[in-house]
Amino acid sequence: MPSPAVRRPHPRRHRLAHAALLACLLAAAQPPAQAQQPQPAAPSATRHAYDIPAGPLAPALRRAASQAGVVLSFTPAQTEGRTTAGLRGSHTAEEALSALLAGSGLALVRTEGGSYALQGGSGAHAGQSAAPQAAALCEVTVTAQAGRNAAATEGTGSYASGSVNVFKGMRSTREIPQPVTVVTRQFLDDRVLPDLHDVLQNTPGVTVDYTDSERVSYYSRGYAIDSLQVDGLSLSQSGSVFVQPDTAVLDHIEVLRGAAGMLRGSGNPSATVTMVRKRPTQDFQASAGLLAGSWDRWRAEADIGGPLNEAGTLRGRLVAVADKKHFFQKARQEERKVLYGVLEADLGPRTTLTASLQHSDLDATGAWGNLPSNLDGSPLGLPRDTYLDSAWNRWNRYNSQAFAELEHRLGDGWKLRLNTSYALLKMKNDGFKETYFSRVSGTTNPYLFNVSTSIYGGDASYQNATSAVLDGPFTLLGRRHQLVFGLDAQRIKTIATSGTGGLNPQTVDIRTWDPYTSYGESYAAVTARGAQTRTSQQGAFATARLSLADPLTAIVGARLSWWDYKAPASPSSNYSVDREVTPFAALTYDLSENLTAYGSYTGIFSPQNYYDVSGRLLDPVRGTDFETGVKGEFLGGRLNASLSLFRINNVGKGVQDTASGSPCLPHYTNGYCYINGGKTRSQGWEAEISGEVRPGWQLTAGYTDTRTRTIRDSSASAVGQPLRSADPRHQLRLFTSWRPGGALQGWTIGGGVQAQSDFYTTASGLTARQGGYAVYNAMLGYRINDRYSVQLNVNNLFDKVYFKKVDPTGTSNYYGDPRNVMVSLRARF
């Protein structure tokens, strides 16, 4: 049966979106005329943070050009034997390059096409005029390209990022009218955070939730984070087959809090997590690391990259990881292998092609559930090392990803980027066999449980994503503005699990449970194939960043989306949304050289598959996200700070229509139909600071105060309650490191805290609660020489006992990790 389509976008939002699109289209008419002007394009005023040491001139110039995202051409003869004093702080591209050239006898010239070249020196082209020189240089030059590397944090030594790409165009965090947290490479190394799960536990405003040990969900502002991106393209977590991304392959992670529907279509107003992978370096680099830790933890990393030909126009990088560890629960363990390779080729002075492959393999015993509560919902008091599963359990899977990007720099600052990716997330053959515990019905003995075995297989997720983004500056009414146009699409085919459960049932007393000996392994063949579902989404978007006055900038935009879901085995579940318009508008005002105030409005839509009494599918949930705040950039861009307030209203959530009667046939044989009757709200404030407070002292700290509640629902008991009582209202995430000089030269001393207020869950009239707590962490590092360094990390320094998830009736009580120690040795070549 054909999919019903929802075609009733809100009229007020249509008017806002039409106005935004009209502004973009009027502005779009300007670039061709401007691009034809013979005078050189105005240099970009975008500032980037640099930390380039003194040394040979050529690699310093290449690094600065890469960070700034500009093309710089010069001959090896021009820079041979020349050095630079280095560069530190926040600068425009032209300022940075000129500073590096100081005292070299070379001059920086800007060509008509908007790129840069060097004038002077002993090269064959010394003394020529700028334009002829640039033309000749193209035949023999080394060209520094940036692409997405302008936001790279590797090698900066900083907890702050100079720029991000969350709005499909490179911008400083100060220019983004929403809160953005950037987890830099230096922070990942100092904290030794090996995967995404560990990173988000240390990110302000994010709550980690556990369906079980392997299926982990993330929440922000009361809503599920349903948008993960890798290099700007969406990646679905896909439940039981998802492998947490390993951070060894990442340069940094960007977390944009609040709604981002204009950029990705449907979704919750929670947060968008963008992982930015490492790219090849202009110069040769290699590093290796060995880590040993508590509970028999071992990890090895290798990373090598650089130019693959003499001209440096072909570059590559390879990252490999082997990680094997046990957990604080006895008998639980996992083994992970990751291989990532990326090639980058300059097809010409303006065109760069990037292609990468990544494979992640994970074998884990897993834990299908965790510890039970007492009969009254309170903790049962089991030891932290209790593992209510079997040593022969397995949850084995792999993820493979392919990615390609073509970037062409059109001149006058305009760029076209074409991206595509393919991902396969799959359970291995005979990959899932788990022990399942459930309390004996009616028992008065809280330790008496039924245990059985479940064997499943066939899970898989096939994902394709593509995008095309055109962005650049234009001049209108004597002022410089920016435009971004884009198209994107995502298609996901999911094959559900199939198998059997309830094998080898027994009744046990969990106080005497031994995961090695208490319960024998069961065997069964899995031959059935699970049901398929297909989800697709396409969209077109445009944004204009309009400079209204020197301190005042307006940002307007909109997205037009199509969303479709099909379940061939259950046609009544098919659902589509056509031509959904999502508007966006913001104002930023520079209060001073260091401070910018902002206010923004973002539309929200999220499809929902519920039927009303007439058999019609409900409209999507729609809403608004209002943000306002102040952002600061201090000490030449080495320190960023922000203070923000937000209010999110979501309207039209499906709630039960008790007037429909139960059953409500034909769609609900055991329950009511639904109406668009729900309304929820999330509001609060957030503060964050990151970067270098003083020379050698890095700090990242974030505090969030989030209040959520249900305003309207068919259940009177739900009204006034938080959206998720499992999310703490208050969160603090802080870590700092200090690299002293003098007699302590070479040492790094660091420490931090993860603190939050209480949270609780209720079920069947019972409540389980975890009080507020703080967990402290410490690190000590020593640079042995220019090549080798050693580091000690201690997590949960004071061995705090706490639950990171509580459950009053089931088996989902999760202890936080006890105190643990890691020692790592790193070498750089």
C-alpha cells in the first residue's frame, strides 16, 4: 500500500522560511558579477588560532596555509635555508603568513584569483610581477591546501579550537549562534579517552544512558541525540551492531547543542555530534603509543602520514589500533581492532580529492542487562565486580566505512564540496549469544532469578550519505557577506535480528552465581532472516550571513526536507513527510573586540508513526528552539568562553486518544489511537570556557542547568513531570592541565572533576534514586626528550561508589567504574 504523506507544514513557519529563502536567493544573484571584477578579492577576515614553533620556513608556511584554508604557492628554492621565528595566537590568513615571513627577505602577494604566492628569494621567478609569477609557479610549486583541515586541532596543544564546520562553512566558535563544545586532540590525549562513549561522558550537557553494555544512547536537554556525523555526513547508531568510534582516528569532535534541523532535516532538539577524522599532513609524521591499565587493559596505536610524492601533491595517512581489555566485572572483556587509511590528492592548484576506508572490529562478551534492585526498588548491595552473565557470552560485530570528498576552490573565496560515504554495520556470524536474567514471578526472595540463553544473528545496517555544498563570500551595498547552499541525502536499509530465546531455562540464586561455572553454554542454529526497513531523507538548504553593520550580522536560512520510511513486511507502518520547511534566523552583535552577543531561532520537526481514529497518520512533532547568549574570544583566540540561555518548545507529540476506545481498530488491536496532543518544554542555561588561561595552563570547564517538563499529555500524572528523570538537572565537567617551565620543564600536571546532581527512575510505583556525586580524575606526564613521553592517568581518584544508571524493577542498575589507573608511553618521529 502506498505510503501516506503528511503535507501540512505550519503556515507561519512557511512565511518565515519563504522570507529566509528569498533573502538567500536575492543574495545569490550577486556573486557572478562580483567574481568577474578584475581587482583581487578582499582577504578573508576569519581568524584562526595558530601555534607554530620556530624552525624551517617551508613546513611552517604549509601548516599555516592549511589551518587558514588558503592556497599558497612557492618554489622549494625560494624557502631553502630560510627559517621562521614561529607564530602563536589568533590571526587572519594574511597576518599569519606575513608574520612567518618576517625577516626572511620574502614578500607575500595576493593573486587575482584570491590565492597567495611568495615574491623574492633565489627562485627562478624572483623579481617577476605577482601575476606572472603566480602563473609560472603553478608549474613547479608546492601548494598548501586546507580543505577541512582549517579546523584541525592536532598539534596545537590547546583545549580550544579556532574554527568549526558545524554550519557547513568554516567559522570560529564565536560566530556560531548556539553553544558548541569542541573536544580537541590535546584533550583526548591528556584524558586518554579511547572511544566516543568515553568522550561524551566528559562533555557538558550530555547524559549517557545504557540499554545494556553494548547499546548506549546519548541525551541532551531532555531529548535523545539522534544525529551523529562523520566528516559532515550522517551515521546512524543502528542499535546492536554499532561499534563506538575509536578516537585514535579523530582530530576532534564538535558537539552543537540545540536544534540543527536546518542542516540535517528531521531530528530532536538535543545536540549534533560531529566527528572529524584525521587527514594527511603536509610533512612526514609518525607516532606510536602503548598503554597498560587496570583490569588487564592493553592498547597499542600507530599513526603514520605525510607526502607520497616529491611535490607533496599526493599525501596519505594510516592509523592502526589494537585494544584488549577486561572490565571491573569479573569475566567480562572485549577486544577491538581498528584500521583507518586516507589519501589526499591535489588534482590541480584548486582541486583536492580525498578518499578513506575505515574498518572497526569488536569482539565483546557484553552484558544483556546488569544488576537487579531489591523488591522495594532500592539497591540490592551486590559487589561492584558482579557479572550476571556467562564467560562464554559474545556480542561480536564490525563496522566498515568508505568516504570520498572532492573540493574545488572556484576563486574569490568560493568553494564547492562533494561528499559521499557508505557504511556497513553488521553482526558477525554466530556473533550474538547472551545470558538473560529475569526475576522469578511472585517470589519474596530478591536473589531468586530465572536464567536462559538467547541466540540471535543477521543484524545489519547499510547506510549511504551524500552532500553537495557551495559556499563563499559576495559583496552587496558595499559590505562583505557569506552564502552557503547545499543538497544532501541519506538512505538506510536495516535488517532486524532473528533467532531464538528462552533456551536452557534454570532458576538460580544470584549470590552464588559464577560466570565461569554456574551455567553451561547452549547451542542453536540461526537460519531465519529478519525483517527489512528502509529510511531515506533528502533536503536542500541555504543560509546567508549578512553583514548589516560593522558590529551587526544577520544569519537567515531554511531547509526543505523529504523523509520516507518503508517496512515491506508491515505496509501499514509506511510513512512519509513531503516538503517540510525548517527555518533558521539569528543575529550576532560584537559588543567589543572580544565579546559577541547572539540570539537565534530554529524550527524543529520529527516524524512519528502513530494513527488517529480516522486512520490518518499524525503530523510530525514540530517545535521551536530559542537561544541567546554571549561568546568571548580572549588572548588572541587562545581562550574561548560562552554563556547561553535556551528554551525549546515541542508541540504535537503523539499521545493516547482515550476517547477512541480500546481496541482502536484496525491499527491498534490492544490499545487506543493517538492524537497530536502532547507538548513538552526544555529550558535552562549553560556556561563554558576552554583554552589557555595562562602560558602553559590549559582549562576546559562546562556547567549546564537544564529543566524539562511535560506541559500537556493524555496522562494527567505525566503533566509537570520531567521528560527524563534519569537526566540530572545540574552537570559540571572540568579538566585542567599545567605545563610548568624552569626546574619542572617537561612535566605536565592535570586533574578534573565530573559532578552532577541527583537523578531517579520510576516503574510500577517504585522509585530508584542516585544522589548527586562528584568523581575526580588526575594525570601526570613527563616528556623524556623530543621523541618520547610517558603519562599516568588515574580515574575516580577517591574510588567513589555510585550508580550511573538505576532501575527499580528490572536488571539495569549500572555501577560507575571504580578507581583505575592507566600508564601510556608515546613516541613521535
